[in-house]
Amino acid sequence: MAVPQIWAGVDAGKTHHHCVVIDADGKRLLSRRVANDEPELLTLIGDVLDLGGGPVMWATDLADGGAALLIGLLASHEQDLLYIPGRVVNKAAGSYRGVGKTDAKDAAIIADQARMRRDLHPMRVNDELVVELKLLTARRSDLVHDRTRVVSRLRELLTSIFPALERVLDVTNTGPLLLLTGYQTPASLRRIGRARLETWLKHRHVRGAAQLAQTAVDAGDRQRTQLPGEALTAQMIETLAREVMVLNEQVKAVEKLIEGRFRRHESAEVITSLPGIGTVLGAEFLAVTGGDMSMFGSPDKLASFAGLAPVPRDSGRVHGNLHRPERYHRGLQRVFYTSALISIQRNPESRSFYDRKRREGKHHNQAVLALARRRVNVLWALLRDGRCYQLTPPVTAAA
């Protein structure tokens, strides 16, 4: 990366951006509001490049969305670009003169922070495969959140009219959901009886139909009272059960698309060789990092980006006070934390490390985070060397 002569800060928006350019002394060279449109952005880029006659360091407060077109144009012109999160800009604003907030002021702050700071992450345009994985994993996350919301509402409604049935049904499984599309009240279950309900479930290819039918009818026998609003609530339960089933199918379809694209990535086999990481978590890892570890420089920087490297918060006579950093990628932390939880159950080395941390006095979450931090180093080394995980690492021959 060439030494910049001027810095261009862009406060990105949905329809318009504001760009402020400063030199090495902080003097403002340009301040312009431009539409989020290719001709105007190309004109802006040309005018900025003509200002200094040397390398330009660009910086923006958005990594995608409204800034996607600008980022793509800067990449096509081989321009260096830094990402400054909006939270950093907001905190830095307090150290600048004035209490007002304008797009021009925010752009100037972004440019000045890019000029002074050395801890900002460079932005790179991902290839088509990584962009698709990012879109698909985001879509899956939306669907899972929608499903969680609908399931919670379904449980709440079922508890309000038939608590005995809600206690014994796992409404995240297909069988209980199919049951609720036909029978939601104690009276309806008593009327159909166990034998006919079992037949009804078998016709719909429900596994364990006999046990599910017996469980549901027993719950119906325990409640004889009809509560106010039961009929309407039963209709809403049926609707929500069908919604959950549709969402389940949509999640499966998206996961199939994710797996197909993830397997095409050159690092897919290496990533999934680490115990606890499957196609979904692996795809989420690639969506964040692109699989390119060089952009972080070291495993420590990757761990810091994932929020797994504690930072000191000492004051006065208080020392050794470590806390999670304020700036980190929540999605990447979830990948490492979730995979660590899974590996504890499936990998002897991970289990041994976790048990040792518990014996040292760490709580469950602390032990899992310590394991997740260790696994950052392991995955980093695997991707660096281009080899799959082995329980016993290969021995390098002496020169």
C-alpha cells in the first residue's frame, strides 16, 4: 500500500454521499455532495485523483449497501480504501469542534481519522463466490430469526389455551407441527382418540406417530375446561404451525444453495476439517473474511476482529482487568464460539482443553471462549499451510 498524500473521507448514504478531501496537514481541499450514481461517482474519483497528483487513501463508514457502488468503482480504479465503522465516527465526533452534526462534518471526521489512525482495516472487493455466500448466509439468518419469532408466538398461544400439550410438544419438529395443523384443542383430541389420530399422522408420514398420538391424547384427557377465545386461538395456532413448516423448507433450500457454493471454494475442505465447523459455519466464516488471512496480518489480529482477544481496562490501583473489546465482528465471534461448543462434544482434544480450563476455575463461557481463541490459531495455520486438520500435526523434517 503506497504512502498516501491526501485522504478522502466519504459519509455514505442511500441516495447521496458526501466526500471531504484533506492533505497531510488536515487542510480541506474538497467538499462535495454527490448522488449515488455511477457518472457522478466517476467524476468525483477523477477530481480527487487530480487534486494531489499522488496516492489517495479513501475511507468510508459503510462496508456494503449504499456504498457498494462506490466501493466497486474504487476497486476498479485500484484505489486503497479503509473501513471506519459508524460507531467510531460517532465517538470521534466529540473531540472535534462544534456540536452540530452534518454529512460534511462526518465526512471530514472520516478523512481525518483515516489520516491519523493505523488500526483501521483495509477493504477489498470479494469475488463472486464470496459475495454469493454473504448474501445466502444473511438470507438464512433472516429466515432463522423469523422462524424463532413464529415459534415463540406459537408456544405462547398454545400455552394460553392448552398448556398440557405445549409442555409435551417440540414445535420445532415436523411431527408436532403437522399435529397442530389439524388438532389444537383438548376437545378435538379427545373426539378423534388415539387410534384414529395415529392413522391420521401415519397418512402424513409422521415418524413416531403412535407415541405422538398417545402423548397428545393423554394431554387432552388432562384438560376438560374450554377457555375464552379458544376457537380463534386454535385457528391462529394452525396458521403459525403452517408458517413454521414453510420457513423450515425455506431454510433447507437456502442451506442447500450455501453448501453448493461453499464446496466450490478452494479452502472449503481445509475449513470443514476443523472439528465443529460445518458448511453453514464455514460459509459464514468465508462471508466475513473471504478466506484471505493476509488482510489480518496475524492470528492475533483475526482473534481481535472476532472479539476473542481481551483488552486491558486498568485504572489506578486496579490491574489485570481484562474485558471484551468494544469493536469486533459479532458474526465471526458466533462462528468460533458455536464451533467450539460443537467441538467439545465431538473432539477429544477440545474436550480435554475445555476440562482443563474448568479445573483452573474458569466458568463455562470463559472456558469456551478460551477454546475458541485457541482454535483461531489452529484455523489460521491450516489456511496458511493449505492442509487439513489432523489430530497429530505433521512433523517438519530438519534442514
